[in-house]
Amino acid sequence: MNSANLRPILLEHSFISNDIINGVKIKGRIDRIDMEIINSEPTGYFVIYDYKTGDVSKKNLPGLLKGTDVQIAIYSYVVEKILREKGFNPKFIALLYYSISKTAKDGKPRFSGIIIEETKKKINVAGSTATLIHENLDVVLEHIMKNFIEARIEKIRDGDFILPLDCPNNREYSKFNCPFEGVCRFDFDRIAQKVR
């Protein structure tokens, strides 16, 4: 994976941003940001990683364009701002969801996300992987921001959101096998403790 001399420059970076979407405070934590280093000098080329414990194969470019997962799109705005403030001219290599379990099982990196065609060799991407030419990146990120992130926020502001009655991940809810146990809205024991 480090064919381009990529080195971590930020790990577990927490952020609070008020300037991604007007009037909305967004808090988060970016798992890892790598930057290309050549002759001890950062080039500005970088990769954002969001670690996942499960499969990430559907968190690919087509999936992101459909709005199935928008987390790394938000991270892209945050990271670009951070790197500019640090004096870099940031250039995306990729915005990746990285599967910890699949990587450990297969013995080689398993990731998916937005990968820039012109720089895909920097992260050893297979030829069949869906990529994006750099000049279209802003269009894609704007599409995700306007059509999914801002649209969802508007619905929440308007009170137009309904939680499903049943757990969408497990029809027969059991807190012993749910990967979302710590944050699950369907764990009535957890909810009862918060109410007290």
C-alpha cells in the first residue's frame, strides 16, 4: 500500500466544524490521513482512511454517488481545510473506507471509496476499480453534499424524519450479536438507562 511513500500525518483526529454547512455544527473523528513524502518533503498528495470492521465493497464510488454513505465526503472538506491551514497545497489521492477485518483475513489491504484515476498507482489500485478523474472530484463532492447531506439536514430541520420501528440490521433483535450495540436506538435497555 505504501508504494508512494505514504506516511501517516494525522491519526484519530477529532474536529468540530461550523463552516461545511451554514448553520450546522458537525463533529467527527477522522481515523487516519496519510501524506506522500518524497526526499523528506511532503508533496501535498494525501489519502483519507475511515476504518470499518466489516465489508466495504459497497462503499465504492457508485455507492457514494447514490448517497449510501457520505462520511468521507464530509471528511474531505475538513482535511482539505486542515492541510491548507498547515501550509500545504492538498491534492487528493483517495478517500477510502478501509476494512480492518477483511484486510486481516486476506493479508492485503481491502478498501473502497473515491479513488483518483491519475494517482491510483500511488496506492496500488487494481485496474478494474472504479475511479474518478481529478477534475470531476469537486462535482462529485458537491453532488454528495447538496443531494444527500444538505437534503438530509433540511429534512431534520423540518421535522421530517421517521425512525423505523424495527432494527434494520437484525429482524430478531439481540444485543449480543449486534455490531451497533453501543449506539443502537433499538436497545431498549440502553435507552432506558439514558432516560433515567
